[in-house]
Amino acid sequence: MLRAIYRTVGILAAWAGSSAVGHAIEVTRTLNIAASPSAVWAVTGDFCSIQRWHPQVETCSLSNNSDDDGRLVPFRSLAVANGLGTIVEVETGRDDEQMTYSYAFVQGPLPVRAYNATLRVQPDGANATVIWTATFDAHGMTEGEAKADIEGVYDEGLAGIAREVAR
């Protein structure tokens, strides 16, 4: 079942890439936080911790599904604030030692397709820098509108991380 989902996501991503005009949109947002990287990772590192720090996420539910090889693959379902719907994402990579995880958009009310993102915490002297990056294609709006939308989501999330770490 999971292979079928991955295959479908991969086929849709390949189709979107081949039919798109130009190239994928890239967004990178960063924020320096006056806290240790380990303290910031303690807030951000869990795949469902986004419900603690992102103001647009009301709840997050995590499901771990086994793929055909018996590996657990985490999926998160995010209930978006103001009744805007549910976003489903799948974790595609994780390195706790390097304080990073990657994920892909599966479905939900985002103006994107072929969306892949990474959240990373890295040392900056005694402090930490959070780097949130994504590549995606616009869907249902212009590239500029989609980029501005995702940048806004990331900026709100980064500000939420800083607030949560400061508690």
C-alpha cells in the first residue's frame, strides 16, 4: 500500500515537473535564535511538534505505516486553523544527529504540488539557526502568489519556534 502511495506521489511529481513551464519554485527562510541548537531541536525535531510552534496548525496526528519492506514511514495530518482543512505530509528523511528532517506534501489545501521541504537546525556559535527550505510547483495560483504564500507560512512558523524556545 505504501509503495503505491510513494509511486503515486513520485508519478505526480514527475508529471508536474515535466508539464511545468520553467523550473520549480524554491523558498528558503532562516532565523537565528539565541538558544543552543539542541534546545531548538528539542522543540522542532519531532515530526508532529509543529502543532506546538506553528500558529496555523491546530493539531497534528502522527501515523506510522509499514512499507512493503517493513520499515515504518511517518505520516502527519495537520488540522489547519480557521477550518481551512487538513494537510497530509510524509517524512522522507531524518538525521537526528545533524538535526534535520525532510518531508513531502501528499494532499491538502496548499497552492502547491511536487512539494518537498527540509527543516534544519544548525549551530551558529553558541546559538542556533533554523533553516526551512522547499521546492515546489505552483498549483491554483501564480508562481509569485504561491511563493509568497509559502514564505508567509514559513515566516509564521519560524517566529513560533522562537517564541516556543523562549518559554
